Amino acid sequence: MSWQDIIICVGCFGFALALIPSIRSKHKPVRSSCLLTMVLLAMIAVCFATLHLWLSFSAEITSFIAWGVLLFQRRNV
């Protein structure tokens, strides 16, 4: 485990935590924003996995899931 993995992990978890107000709010981002963000997060997660940055990969998947929750909520609005 490298120090870069830890720093990236903290940042990615921070992004996921920053979505909590949006998840709880009645106002949701547009569907295309959710989908595009999820695609990009998945690409970044694959890169982290290939670099064996497993903490960063896990944190990125957490952000991916948070955006997925927003997308699911958006579809049900």
C-alpha cells in the first residue's frame, strides 16, 4: 500500500460523502449527468485496479454506487 493509494482513497470517499445531501434531497441531478459520471468513475476504478491501488478502487466503487443511488432515485421521481 502506497501513500498515494491512501490519499486517493480519502479523496474518493470524500466525494462519496459529499453526495449524501443530494441523495437525501428531493432535487436530483439530471439522468445524463448521473450516467456519465458513473461511466467515468467505472473507468477510473478499472485503472486503479490495474495499478493494484485497492483502497482507491474500493473508494471509487463507493462513489460509483452513490451516483447509482442518485440515478435510481432520479428514475423514480
